[in-house]
Amino acid sequence: MIFNRKRSRRTWQAIFFCAAVALASISPSSRAELSPQAYRSYQQDSPEALTIKVKSVKIVEKKEDRVTSSEVTAQAEVTSVTRSASGLHPGDTIRITYTLSKYDQPILGGSQPDLLREGGAYPAFLDKTAGGTYAPAAAGYSFKLVK
């Protein structure tokens, strides 16, 4: 039993010291990245599985206390449809909106979607929002395939 009262005070001090050193040695830049299976599941469950060609991208940056947020708005043409809960067809134009956050100090969490580039062609795993735009549905793998 780990909490045995028969251990000496010096032994407990050594245990707590080792625990403190172990916690302090954890890198603050480490990320708790999701597994490829989690991203694959997000892609399979996304309401919209498309291929898109980006026509235009607008980025509005906002610096807050410890984070820089980039509001991304992209206009894209649907070039192919694997599935579409909203009834999209090749040739349709959609608006994709999402926010990228860059923190002064790294935080734990899964990856963010890639920044779409004008003229780029991407697989797109999306969800239609209440406002009629589309948003990433597979986090960091919303615009690329899981390998």
C-alpha cells in the first residue's frame, strides 16, 4: 500500500520531492494531440464531405490579452461531393468561417484547422452553421485527409 504509515518522514519527503520534479519537468509546450483514429471519426461523422477550390480568403486578426485570434472567412467552390446533409452539388459556392487562435504560451488541446489559401484545392469536412455558413467539423483535419 503506497500510503503506509510505517514509512519514515524522510521517505515521504523523497516521494514528494520526486513527484514535484516529475511535474516540473513536463514541458509547457507539450500538446495533448488527438489520435488519428479520433480525427478519422470526426471526418466520417461530418455532415459535409467535399472537395473544394478556394476562391478568396479574408483574415481579420484581433490581439487580446494572451492570444491572437484570426477570424477566417473563405469563399469556395464545391468541386466534388462525397456526402452532403445540406444538399450541396459540384459548382455550388459556399462560405466557410472559423477562428484560429495563437496563444502566447502553448496550451493543451487538439490541432486547429489549416489556414485555407486562395487558389488551393482541399478535401473539406464541414458542418453547416445556423447562420448558413460552413465550419470545420474535424478540427485540425478538416482540410486534409488523415494518413
